[in-house]
Amino acid sequence: MKFNYTNLIYQDNLKEGITTATIKNSEKICQKAHQEILKDRKNNILGFYDLPEKNVSKILTYVKEQEGKFDDIIVLGIGGSALGNSALYSALKVEKSLKKNLYVCDNVDPYLIKEILSKINLKRSLFNVITKSGTTAETMSTFLIFLEILKKELPETYKNHLVITTDKEKGFLREVINKEDIANFEVPDNVGGRFSILTDVGLLSSALVGIDIEKLLAGAASMKKKCENSNISENPAYINALLHYFYMKNGKNISVMMPYSNPLYLMADWYRQLWAESLGKKNDVYGNKVFVGQTPVKALGTTDQHSQVQLYVEGPNDKVVTFISVKNFTYDYEIPFLFQERDEINYLGGKKISELLNAEQKATEIALTNANRPNCHLILPQIDEFSLGEFIFMYEVQTVFAGKLLDIDPLNQPGVEAGKIATYALMGKKGFEKELEEIQKSMSENQTYEI
Ligand code: PA5
């Protein structure tokens, strides 16, 4: 994988922007952040660092046992228990001609459930329930709905159609596993939801559909070596975090990730959660109100050149754009020389469609740079497990390092918890009566108009 951050470093004579001197002068804050990461790893807080060396034999054995039984894998999960699954499958589906279908039910929308039910063949379906806490309302409700359907339609064999990934000891689902003897996997204690793509959370569904998870981990391991380097300019995750940190400080509150390839679009979705939930914080670690974070936005090249790029080039200068492109495409198409006499289109004839795609990426990069809009570029040699493993690991380290620079805790999500509590209250969960009372009081003051 290649990383070009030239367009994040502005010339010294420009009023706005980050210069090479800024990087040199950051040695102290970077070394502090690096030391904190080392300390957290020692204290067993940043378990995702150990995942590249994970032993995947349990997953591979289970997958082998299921061979020939299923065509449809349905993940029931949300947030960190779903986004990585969608991203990996979507990235590799066409590249690897994956034969199995992966459906990710990460919402409690009746239309989504209806759509999944209309597509799957229950007898050839495996439901992969994923929740670290084992209590999340969305996952619990879809689990209950599909469990009832399974019990009704396949009363003798329903358990064979279920596999659960959750905490190894705690939570309601662990009790269900123990009581009903259901196949199960674990989410390690020391890996938070949005950092769990390389645990059983993301690896099991990937292996079930035919993704080479050992190659994925090998890619992560290779990036880990680079991301352990305390020399900031040799550590891609650290340098990118530092530059984004400075831009955040300079009021660039939006981070656009723009892959130039459809399969990578959902990787940007995975990144959105990682960057948003980890860095969007009210308090710093010292208890001061800081209200930091950078809103991640996903865009797709070339599609969004005809939708968003006008805004990126000429609108408020409040964004840092990350392009992701692919060097070698396994599948490609030559644009034919039709209508040769017409200059409007004959320049396209004989070119590969991927050549046009990458030229358009370059063109957008040039337009942004000329307009003084910071941007950087990650180039995957091809879309495969190794590159995706590298990408995932780099962004996980980058996120934690950015959190350290911001002096916030990148691993918690108190804002999400507040919403969960309100949902419990509104849905009548025992123990949340006081919260319900408060909500009802504030809702009675709300007015909704017929319009
Ligand atoms: O990153 C996180 O911790 C969250 O986004 C969780 O992944 C999400 O809330 C789902 O939680 P759980 O896996 O406990 O169901």
C-alpha cells in the first residue's frame, strides 16, 4: 500500500496550512501519545494490537464443518458488530467471486427484515448473531424475531442455523449459549466494538463466505510493524493522525473518505464509525469540556464528482479529503473506438475504464489542491485481503493516536450509551422508570404540528 500526504503539507509561505516545520515541532506531543499507547498496551487495554497474531483455527474448523450446508449468512448486529462484516464482504465479493450471500441486518427496520426474509432460503441460512454486550436492543430484537421464525419453520434443527459471537462470560446471550448449547465465538474483553473487525466479530462471517482471513491478518501484521515505529515520519498511522489533528485544530471539522472504487465504499462506512465514535467527545481525559471530533463523510469517486466535489472545491474550507484508489484491477474493460469521427468522445477509445477512473481521481486531487483544500491519497496495489488488513490496522492505530493527541479517551462512547438508556426507558425496560418519567415530561412540552 502507498500513502501520499504531500497535499496535507502546505508551503511555509501560505497563510493557512500545516508545514514541515509544524511536524518537526510536534515531536514532544507525538512521543507523549506514543508512550501512552505503549502504556495502554501494557495494561491490556488496546487488545486490537494483538489481533494480527490471532489464532484462527477455531474459526477455520467451524467453517469446514459447515461446508456445503449454507448459501446465505445473515449477520444480526449493529455498529462495530456489523460494519466491518459489510465492509469486508462488499470489498471482496466481486474480486473473489464469492458464491455465498452475506446479509447484514443492522437495523430494526421492518423493511430490511422483510427484504432479507424475501431473499434467503431459511433451510440454507446461517444466522450469525454478534453483540459484545449481549444486550443491545436492536440486535436482541432481530435475534428474537429470527429465532422465532427458525423455531417455527425448522423446529428440529433450528440450533444448527445459529451461531453467536459475544462476551466469553457476561451477558444474556452467553446464558442462552450455555443453556441451549449453541455454537459460539468470543469478543475479547480488551477490544472495543468498533476495533473488533479482526476478532471473531468480523473474521467468522468473512471466513464463512470464503474470504481468506489468514491473509487479512497477514496484511494487518505487516502494517503493525510500520505502525509500531516511534519515528513519526516513518509511521503512516501516526503521521496521518498528526496531520488530521492539526487540521481539526485549524477548524477543518470534516473528514471525507472518498474511495475510487465501488467495492471500497463500505470501508469508508466502517471508517465513519471508527473516527466518529472514537474522537467525538465532550470531555478530555482531565475532565475539561472540549467538544472535539471530526465529522467523517463518505463519498464515492467518480460518482460523487457529480454531486459533492463542487462543494469540496469551492464551499467552506472545512474538510480534509482522503482519496483511496486501486492500482491494479483484476477486471477491466477497454472502451471501444466507436464514433471515431467525433472528437467529443473519441479520446476515450482504446483506454481502459480503470485508466479513466484513476485519471479522474488525479483530476479531483489537482482541483482540490489548486483550491488550497488539504487532501491525501492511499493507493491499494489491488483489492485483496492483504491490502484490506493493512488498511484496517493503519486506521485503527491512527484513530487511537489521534485520540491521544486530542487528550480524549478514544475507546469509550458515553454519547451512545445515553441513547441506549433512553431507548430502554421508552421501550419500558425494568429499572428505567425514572428516565421514562423524565422523557415523558420533556416530551409533553414538545409540539408537533400537522403540516
Ligand atoms: O464501538 C462500539 O462499542 C459500539 O458501536 C458497538 O459496537 C455497538 O453499540 C454495538 O454493541 P454490541 O456489540 O454490544 O451490541
